Amino acid sequence: MNSETEGRHSADYIELDQFLKLAEVVSSGGEAKRLIQSGAVQVNGAVETRRGRKLRAGDSVLVNGEEFVIASDEEPGDDDQSEDPSLVV
């Protein structure tokens, strides 16, 4: 992961705009901003217009009819503290 992304989130969350780029829903931050502000993105069943919305493990993101669930990188019983939330399609 690059330093720009690492600087924008900590071990327990990822911001919505960065998540959309990571999930390859959009290709740029500007595209993410426009998509989010258009009202086309839902988080946990509610329209979300804040691109900096913090997503945590268990949150659900619905965009373009596709649902993504935020999951932790940690495996059950894994003692290593993971730094990045991941996505499950």
C-alpha cells in the first residue's frame, strides 16, 4: 500500500472515497467525490454523501447495485495486528 493511502486511514477504518478506489468502483479521488455526492452510495442502508466517512469492519457499502462488506484482514486466532481493512464482495 502506498504512503498516501496509509496516511489517510488507521488500522481500524478506511475512508469511503479510498475504499471506492481500492474496490475499483472508481479510478480517481475526483470520480469518487462525484459519485458519493450524487447520492449513489449507501453505507449500512443509508445514503452517504461524505467522502471521508470512516468505514469499519462489518460496514456494508452499496453502489451501482453491488454490495461490499468491510472485513478485517485479521484471520481468527491471528495475533498479528493488521493495518488495513479489506473488502469482501
